[in-house]
Amino acid sequence: MPDETAVRKQIARTLDWEDAHAGFDGAVEGLAPELRGKAPPGLPYSPWQLVEHIRRTQADILEFCQPKGYQEKEWPKDYWPDGASPPSPKAWDESIAAVRRDQKALAALTVDGKIDLTAPVPSGTGQTYLREILLVADHTAYHVGELIVVRRLLGAWK
């Protein structure tokens, strides 16, 4: 049987690793403020919409995994911002900081030996903690890829 602590740490790493592709931090780094609200022709999302969607979805899953009473969100209204542009440069920075903060909280939950990762989340309908953590990792990686495509089409990717 593998060392449980090592397995938990490896799972936690999936939340922000860049082993096979760019991660969230690299995808948002250095994007000019005037491009944050632009969607390239033929694509439905701006960088802001993708960053904020990542933030909202990750925050929802973190809240879902907490012992307090979870309130289900309305899809798609509560998972996407209303506009293509951030309301302010501060909103952009706060959204990125929240993604990082919640990512760390999910990683801490993952390595917490008191939590059985294969146990159902109490507020769920059979979803396990492990499923939710892997869902966040997969969801974020998918939208980070989209964010990089958007940046390439806007001429803002190295």
C-alpha cells in the first residue's frame, strides 16, 4: 500500500501543477488590462469571464466540501460574470487572489488526514471529496487551456 500522505500530497499538487502544461498563474500573468475584457472573434469568452468562472466554480466546490450548510447555486447565472470586462482592475486582482486562496484551501483539505477522501461529502448526493478535488483540477486545467487560446488569438501569449 502506498504511503497515504504521499498520495494525498500528489493529489493536492494536481490543483496547481504545471508538469504537462501552463498553469493558472502562468495563464494570467502579465495580461494587459485593456485585453482582460476582450473576446477574440469566433470565441464567446474574454479572459475576465474565464478567470471569474474558474474562481466561482472553485469557490462553489470548496463551499460544497465544507461542513456548514451548502446552498446550491443556479447554473449558469451564478457561475459566470454578467459582463465581458472586469468592473475594475481591482476586481481582476481580487479574482486571481481568490483563485489562489481557494486553491490552497482545497489543497489543505486534500492533505488533511482526518478527512476520508473516499467518503461522501455530507451536503452531496454521493459525491466524494476525492471526486470534488479532481473535478476542480480538471475544470481549472480545461479553462486555463481556453484562456491561453484566447490570449493567443488576442496576440498576448508568448
